[in-house]
Amino acid sequence: MKSYMTQWNQIFNYWKGLNVPEVQIRDFIIGENTINSPLYDLKENRQQYFQETPLKETARHLSVTLKYKDQELNAAYKILAYMKYHQSQALFHPLKEVLDKFYVNPFHGWWHSQARIVLPHSVDYDYTIQRNSDEDWRNTIANAAKTWKDIAKDWAIIKIPDFMNYDSPEYEAFETFSHRKRKEKEYREFLRLKEKFENNN
């Protein structure tokens, strides 16, 4: 059976030479950040909400699942996400080989099977994949690197409560804050109903 690790090693070394920066991970600020929007637009200086669930999963992968993982696995994931975004099977075999090395199923479990919008929308990184991209892999990897450089420039990820460890002090602080807010809301509603009842009598 043919091994594609030699090709992957070439791809990974080329990727490393392109100096792709990490996407910034930000802590959730209680009382300031919204709980359902992990993507922070650095140009607009605010959280952006996207309907696409796969985008949220990408944010989770980068901020939690892959945060302390091997650099090689992170590179393979980013290239895979780029391919998924463009609905391309290019470099299928070397990607599968390296992800198998880390005991990761490359095509199931990251996103649902029909997912496509796994990266934030931006005209800046809509680089096309050439039909012969398996052979001309350097062009494909260069474009994938440009994509992730643009993402790192334009976006940050906020570690929303859904991404937190539920036993962590940060999640406990969020729960305490949320509980207090619910009590305050209930009390305001009680006062509103009380006033309404008294005005009707």
C-alpha cells in the first residue's frame, strides 16, 4: 500500500516556511460579550453572529480541541478546513495519512457531513483551487496559508461559555453572574406585575 507520508512531510515543511500566524483566542468577558458568538471581527471591533453551525465548530476546534495539540496536527486541520470550504478532495491521501497518525478520523467528527461554510466569510481569501492541485500542491498550500493569514488578521475567537470546562473557575463565575441576572430579571417582573395589580384595584 502506497504511503503518502513523504508527500505530507514536504507539505508540512512548506507550510511551516509560510509562517502562518495563530488565530487569536480571547477570554470571554462577562457582561460584555454575548454567549452565542465566538467570532470577533477585528476590523469592526465587535462580535459577529453567523447562523452556520460549522463555523462555531471551527472556533471550538481552534480554541479548545486543538489548542495544545501538535503543530503538525494543527497544520493538517487548517489545510483540511480550507479544502472543506472549497469542497475539494485535493490532497485527500496525504491529509488522511497524517490525521491517521494522530488517531483522528479526518472526514467525520469535525463538522457534519454536508458542512461547507467552515471558515468566516471574506472576499479576501476566496482563492481558487486548481484542478491539478494534487500535483501542484505548493500552489494549493500557498493559497491555504494566505487564507489562514487573512483569517488571523481579520478574526479572533472568543472562548464563549459553551467552550469552557464546566468545572473551571471561569465557568463558575459565568454561572454566578447569569444566576444573579436571572434573579434581577425575575424581581423586575415581580415589581411590574405588582404595580399592575395595584393599579387595577
